[in-house]
Amino acid sequence: MSRPSPRSGFTIIELVLVVLVAGFIAVALYQVHAQHRRFNGWQQSRASSHDAMRVTSSMLAGDLRETVPGAGDIALVNADSLRVRSPAGFGFVCAVDADAGRIGLNRFVGGVPVDSGDSVLVYASTGWRLAGVIDTPSPSLSCAHGSVSPQIELELSPASTENVPVGAPMRVFRSQSYHVVSYDGQPWLVRSSVAGTEAIVGPLGVDGLRFRLLDELSNETTTLSDVQAVEIRLVVSSVELSALGARRSDTLTALFQTRNR
């Protein structure tokens, strides 16, 4: 008499246990993956904030390095707004039309185009003269040496071009303002000039931008002739690694020396 063969396969209980274990493993893997993505996003957010803060520091250093506070190159409009007049270019006068108030420049070196609203410091027979740029027309003058067109032509007032000799050096300055503007309900640090407004870094945290003018003893001062340095405190808000999406703030405090002479 033959014996019945044992039954192959899984029981219902075994199948349920396998499904439960697989489900637990899938949930655990998903949580690890989601946490890894949040952590990577947080790291990228922090890295972007730090890079933007370094760029901001570099921009301010470039604008403040050659300023002379006693000559009006710096103005603290508010605690979170600073206006700076910084060098934008340098060249030599190669043509002068005093009647039209036009000056042609050659061998011009500068990081930005010259625009109406910028200012120039030009050497005349009576000494250095400060003037405002009215317009930047297409070159129509001819340089005194070589009969070539100027690299840049500026329209000033006739009085500003009087007694300016060919070969005189000229420096171009641009007034720029660092302040806070709201984008999509979030505060951002921006830089504004006659060329327009550009966003630099944001969103900022609470009291995210503060400027202080300091004297040689690092005391806060409002007397421009005593200013030796400008302190900036920048607070940038970034997304923190949290299920609640809380925000964390990174703070940059930097001190920039002025030329002051």
C-alpha cells in the first residue's frame, strides 16, 4: 500500500509572513532613500548659501577697496542700506570737444560699461575735476594721435571739459546701492546702479542685513572722515534637514577696509 507524498508549496501563514517582511523592508528602504534625498538637498542648499555669501563678500570688497569715505564715496542710508561710489574704469583722454562737452578716451580698462549717471574724475590744467556723465554717444571724435576713433566717448557738461588736455588721465566711478528687496515674499540682498538691479543672495533671515561704519578704534561712527572700515552682517536662511521643513540661518560677518586717503 503506497504512502501519500508530502504536499509542496507555502502555507497561507508563511505567505502572509513573507509579504509583511517584504513590506517592512520596502518601507525601511524608502525612508532611508527619502532621508538621503533630504540630506543631499539640505547640503546643496547650504553649499549654495555659502557660495553666495562668498560672492557677496568678494563684490563688496571690490566696491569698498578704493572708496574714500571722507570724499563722500560711502553713505549709510539705513542700517540695512549702503550706497557706495566705487571705481569702474580708467583711461586716457585722446580727444576733446569743449564746446560740445565731449571727451574721447583710449586705453580704457574697466569691468563695466560706462552709463549716464556715472561720474568721472579727470585731470585738467587747474587740477582734478569731478563731473557727471550725461550720455555715452557713439564715437564721433578723432583721437589727436593716429586719427582713430576713441575707444569710449563721454558727454559731460562744457564746463567740465574746459582746459582738459589730451593725454590727461580719467577715472570713472559708479554709485551702487546694497539694500533689501522682496522677491515672492522673501527678502533678498540686491545691488542697484544706473545699469539696473541684480539679486545677489537670499532669502535672508530675520534682520538679515546690517551695515556699520567703524573708525580706527572699531567704534561705530557717523562721521565719514573718521570711517576706516565697513562691517557687514549677512544672515542667509536655508532649509534645514527636518520633517517639518524648519529653516536654519547661516551668518556671515565681514570687515572691509577703506582707502580713506
